[in-house]
Amino acid sequence: MSKYEPQVNDYVIWKGKSELDKGWVYFKCDDYITIEVGTKPKPHCSVVRDVIHCKYHCLLLCYHWDWNQLEYVKTRKSVYDET
């Protein structure tokens, strides 16, 4: 059985020791990934709608030794894909 290697834009479920977290893989390097579990609009973006970075992101840090606890669900085309 092959080991799952998380990639940016994968939706994953992290079955950790005490909780179940899920979200999009937002960043990846050799040592860890970040999982986006929530977003919140920035206050100025309700007025200025053409700004690219209009959200605060809540991210979890998942080190490579915990990747075996991740369950792959699906992949999105880009961070701008809302489906």
C-alpha cells in the first residue's frame, strides 16, 4: 500500500489523537503542511472588492510524521475554486 503524499489544493481529513480536523492543504514543504480550516473576510474588503488577499486564514500545522493520519478526500483546481 502506498503512503499518501499531501499536495497543495487537496482536501484532507486529519484523524489526529483527540480531534478530527478537515480542510484544504494550503502550503507544503518537506517538513510540514498547513491545512486551512477556516477563513474570515478582512474588514476593508467589504468596501474594496478588487483586492486579491481579502481573507484571514486559520491554518493548522501538520508535520510530516503525522501525514499517515491524513485521509485524502478530493483536489480542487486552484485556491480560487469554490467547489
